[in-house]
Amino acid sequence: MKINEVIRKYRKDEKLTQEQLANYLGISAPAVNKWENGISYPDITLLAPLARILKIDVDTLLSFNEELSDAESKQLVKELSDFIKNEGFILGFERGEALLKEHPNCDILRLYTADILRLHLTVKETSNSELYENKIISWYEVILSSKDEKLANRSKSSLASFYMNKGEYQKSQQYLDELKTLDFDKQITQAILYERQSQNENAYELYENILFEEAHKINGVLQMICHLLCNEKKFMMAEKYANLSRDIALLLDLGDYTAYASNFLLAVEKREKASVIEMLEHMINGIDTYTDYMDSDLYSHKKFCKRVNFDSAKEIFRNALKNNSELDFVKNEPNAKKLFQKLSKS
């Protein structure tokens, strides 16, 4: 709870009026009213006596030890993402900072906030981007000392990616080296053990988890190789990897957006207008069906978190396509105009 909510709640629990509380503290009743409406805050010298009158400690008054659940953190970050879409990144960043000041000990919220702001920063042109990057990095660095090892490792992974994108490869390697290797063999052994004990549902779920994760990894690697080949202008070999990435993604029900990403990149690099427009249509349609893998027979035992709202991610994908300056050479083509109009209406 916010401090104004805490004051109001515990004042009412003690059956005190705002005027009575004000008299105890030697201040005016309107001052208490402003506290409870979030207009102003108690002076630091009043925190201890205020806590005593409300029969709580200062930590409770300031919500210092209040922990948010994973679901609550995700909801707050979703609201933050929606706010950024409506009000812009700079105001959104300020709101994110305020959110972390309100919950200074919640590492999961800090991680989610850093992740979403980093994602929006990646797809939006923002002045003083380095200032925002440095603040996001500082939040990840705080999480490194988290008691939750998983959160600390996720922060290391994010920092490795962050520094790699900034071209600071030595720092990126440092965080990669600190990450514990995911034990693939342990997962396979556990799945076999489930099978041997006739716990087939558990075995299916674990196998499908591995299939889904490895399918994305393989597809990602193929896309990276394709990207590298495009940079070297080795388009014939790049086409082989792009088609392989597409075929694997389609076979394993990863969706059109994932499947055609490499073909789209290749067409853009080769400046083939007709092919770019064809791949762009696949990509746009793929955004709308991005989560169809959840209904795939291949992953019928895998437990997807269907409470997660993917609308923000889809909006980011749409904005990335709309704002891609490399597509300027096709934007005046009639068929391309229709596709960009479709993007704007989505």
C-alpha cells in the first residue's frame, strides 16, 4: 500500500478522526487530509510519532517490508507499458522510477520494470537514451545481490544482452561467464525417470517444455546465422538458412511471425520489393496469431501461463514494423500501403 492508504487504514482501525490524529501530532486537520489523499506527505520528523499513534512501526508506515506477488508485479508493469504507449517513453520512465521508489525491496518488480523499459527503449528513438540505459543497468545490478538466485541469474542474462547490444563485448562476456549453464541432461534424465515410474503426464510435459524451448533456440540460431550471412552479402547461403528457419518454425508450430522473420530480413537486405511485401504480410498476420502455439497439439501437455497479456508485446512488434526506416523504399507501393494501413488500424 501507498503511505496515504496506510495512514487512512490504520487511523480508521484506531477509530480516530483526522482532526484527532492532527491534534495528537500538533498539526492541522487539513494537513492529515492531504496526506490521506496523496497530495502531500508527512514531514520526516513526524514519521515516528505518527507510527506510534497508529500502533504500527515505521517500516509498516512506509511499506518498507511489503512484498508484491509475481502476479501483482506483472499487472503493475502491464499498466506501465500501457501508459508508455499512451503518454510516451519519457513520462513512462518517470512513472517506472516512481514505482520502484514505492516498492524499493521488490526485486521481481525491479526486474520486470527494467525489462519493459528496456524493450520500449529499443524500439523508440529517444533523446538521451544513454542516460536511460545507465539507469536500467543500475537496476539490473541491484538485482544481482538478490536472495533469489533465479532473479539474479535473469539479471545477469539481461546485462549480458544489454552490453552486447551496446558493443561492450568484454562486459557482456563477463556476465555470460557468471551464468550457470542450463542442465539439459538433467531435464532429460528427469523425464525418463517420470516415464519409468509411469508418470507419463509429467514426462510429456517435460519433453514438450524441452521441445518448445529448443525449437526457439534452434530457430534463433538460424536467424542469427542468416543475419550474419546477410551482413557479408552471402545471400544464396542466407536464403538456405532463412528457409530452414521458416520450415522448422512452421513444423513446430511457432507461428508465422517467427517463421518468416529471416525471409523478411533477407528480402529487405536484397531490396526485393515484391518479396518484402509478401514477407511483410506474413509478419503482420503472424502478430495477430503470435500465441497460437498455445493451442498446438505439439504442446498439449505444456502449461502456458494464459493469464499473461501479450497485447503489449504485439503492439511493440507492430510499432517495430511501422517505424522500420529500412522499409521506406517500399512504403509507397500500393500493396505495401494497404499493409501499413492495416498495421495502423490494429
